[in-house]
Amino acid sequence: KHPKDSTKYIIKTEINENRKKIEKMEKEIVDTREIINSLKNKLEKNDVFDSNYDSVLKELSEIKKIYEKQITEMEIFKSEYNLIKTNKDASRTKVIQVYPHISSKLSRKKDSNKADAILIARYFSDTQL
């Protein structure tokens, strides 16, 4: 078996690729926070009601688009694995089903965050490549 065909290599590759995607999403969140802070400053200075009014509306529209995109992506991810309206441990159970050889690394209930990360990486790997 070629090393690039091993499950460990595939998982590491998926995690690295999705880490980049997560960093991009984090940047979008930072950009959104900057827009919000800008709007707060304008409101505090009462600049909203001058000629900047249209730009404020445009910024609010952009914030709404980013937020809706992030919410939609999370809903799609959860629905892909039938995790909507389930307990937090459901993702850990799902990962153990998909990757039984790493079940020992997810043996504790508090490993559900690791499981979420693995499923997100798997989902984005399957859908974004």
C-alpha cells in the first residue's frame, strides 16, 4: 500500500485542507466584526444620518450575507450527517462509525468537539474539492 493511500495520510490531508478553509472563515468573521465596529462608531458619532447612510446600509447587507452563508453551511453540514436536533455525543458516535480505527482516540464524551472537527473536515473535503 502506498503511504498516500493510508487512512492516516488521508485524514491528515483532509484536516490540513480544512484548516485552511476554517482560517478563511475566521477571516470572514474578523472582517464582519470590523464592519460591525465601524457601524458602532458611526452610530456613536451620529454619522449614520449623513451622506454615509447608503454605505451603512450596504455594510449591513454584507454582514447579513456573511452571517446567512455561515449559518447555512453549518445547517447543511449537520443535515448531511443527520445531526440536527441530536445530542452533542451524536457526532462522536458518527465518527466512530465512519472511522472505527480511531475510536480509541474518541472514547471520552468530551471528545465530541474533535468529532465535530473531523466531520466538518470530511464534509468540506467531500463537497468542496
